[in-house]
Amino acid sequence: MTLQEKINSLYQDPTLFNVEEFEFIAKELINGLNTGKIRSAQKDDNNNWIVNDWVKKGILLLFKYGNLTDYSINKNFNFFDKNTIPTHNFTIEDNVRIVPGGSSIRTGSYISPGVICMPPMYINIGAFVDEGTMIDSHALVGTCAQIGKRVHLSAASQIGGVLEPPNARPVIVEDDVMIGGNCGIYEGTLIRRRAVLGSGVVITSSTKIFDLVKERIIKAENGNPIEIPEGAVVVPGARKINTPFAEQFGLSISSPIIIKYRDEKTDSKTALEDYLR
Ligand SMILES: CC(C)(COP(=O)(O)OP(=O)(O)OC[C@H]1O[C@@H](n2cnc3c(N)ncnc32)[C@H](O)[C@@H]1OP(=O)(O)O)[C@@H](O)C(=O)NCCC(=O)NCCS
């Protein structure tokens, strides 16, 4: 049986659980995720993102069948987590810069050589972070999130985790995207390559995004989460609420706006500094 088949059967039928067999499954899955050979989602030849739900099921099994373990450094620094998902062990040869101070990377995540992690930041299980990406302070790369090459995740940006249901698409950020400070990207949102999110943009599956350039409304449709088009420059916005009560108090609701598509000015503002890399 392949790893995929073993995970699918155990997920469906817990009576198949066997400690030795599970240790083997866990090791193979973690090794695959740590080296980037196994991913919770990946792009196919037609530019579509395919969710590997068996991988997400495998991660859920790690939680379910793991035992709480003492990872304390000493009696003052106490950490307890499932034995199946400790921190990711790096060596200097991995060529990832992890600046000292309060960051943590869970095992079962792939961090490409050349990635820079500024403290404090956190990368959760199932995440994939590709080369040249900068994860700034207080940023979160949530469960199974897929982050492309040369992405800038600015300070305090939150890339939400999507583990359940297993077939749900994780948050995906493609190559050369800039996520401004304090953004929140959740619920399977897909940010196509070279898009720019101005600081403070928050997107969930209920958000409506108004494209001022192409005069259209982008929203989650037919079970597909929101997709921000390639090169879009999205800034925080608001739209008026038209009920009498809302009119009385001048209320509006958050609605990010595509203000333009990337041009030279945007490129120069969001350029990655080679000296830092
Ligand atoms: C989006 C961003 C990159 C600007 O891109 P740009 O291509 O230079 O945008 P422009 O300056 O040409 O602005 C185009 C229009 O959008 C508006 N706009 C741009 N950024 C905006 C923002 N963040 N919020 C609201 N409006 C914004 C401008 O006022 C301008 O409006 P106008 O046409 O009415 O004059 C920048 O605003 C931003 O948010 N950068 C992220 C900063 C950050 O988080 N850094 C991280 C540090 S860790």
C-alpha cells in the first residue's frame, strides 16, 4: 500500500490503528513534508491548485494519535506538544536564515533555502515556503499554507491555516506577491502571482472585493474561495450600507478595492532588497 492509501484507510477506519504501523506512517509523512516532496496543495499544468486531501488527513491523524510530550528546555521554559509534531530541526546546510528570538517552525513544513525568518514568527505544519521569501516579525504562516518564491510577508501579516475539512483549499500565495503589514488572508484565499496587498487588507471567504479597474466584484463562488488576480493592487476600502438604520448612523462595511494593477511605481515600492538576502 502507498502512504496515501494507508492514510486514507486509517482516516476512514480508526479500528485499523496500530502503534508500530502508525510510527512508520508518521515518519514518512513528516519526512516528505519537511523536504517539500509531499505537499498539502500543488499547482497542476493548467495553473489550477489541487488540494491533496490525503496529506491533510495525514496531518489530522498526527494530532489524533500523538501523545502530549514534555519539550521543556529547563524548568523555566516549558513546552508541551504532541510527540508526532515537534519543532522542525534545521542545520546550517539548510541555508535558511532564522534570526534569533522567539520564532518557531513546526516539523512537517518545508522551508526552502534562502528563506528569511524574522522573529517572532510562526510556521505551522503542512506549510510550504519557497525560496527567497521573507517572513517578517509577528507574521503567521498557518497550517498547510502554500507560499511562493520571493514573497514578502510583512510584519504582523496573518496567513490563516486551513486544515479542516481535508478537501478545503489552504491559503495560497503565489510567486512575487507582496502582503503588506497587518493583512489577514484566510479561508482558502488564492493570491495570484505579483499581486500586492496594501497594509491592513483582510480577506475571508465572505469578503467582496471591488475591482475598480475592470469594474467587477470578486467573491467566493460555487464553492471556490476568493482568487485575487495576478498583479492586482488591493487596498483597504469600505462600502455604504443602505438600510435606514445604517444610513442614520453612516455605517459602512469593509470591502477591499483593487485600485490598480501593478505598474512601475508599485514595483519600485515593493522591490525586495537584494542586500538583505
Ligand atoms: C499598496 C502600496 C504598495 C502602494 O502601491 P502603489 O502602486 O505605489 O500605489 P499608488 O501610490 O500609486 O496609489 C494608487 C492609489 O491607491 C491609493 N492607495 C495606495 N495604497 C493605499 C493604501 N494602502 N490604503 C489606501 N489607499 C491606498 C492611493 O492613495 C492612490 O489613490 P489615488 O489614485 O486616488 O491618488 C502601499 O500603499 C502599501 O500598502 N504598501 C505596504 C507597506 C507595508 O505594509 N510595508 C511592510 C513593512 S514590514
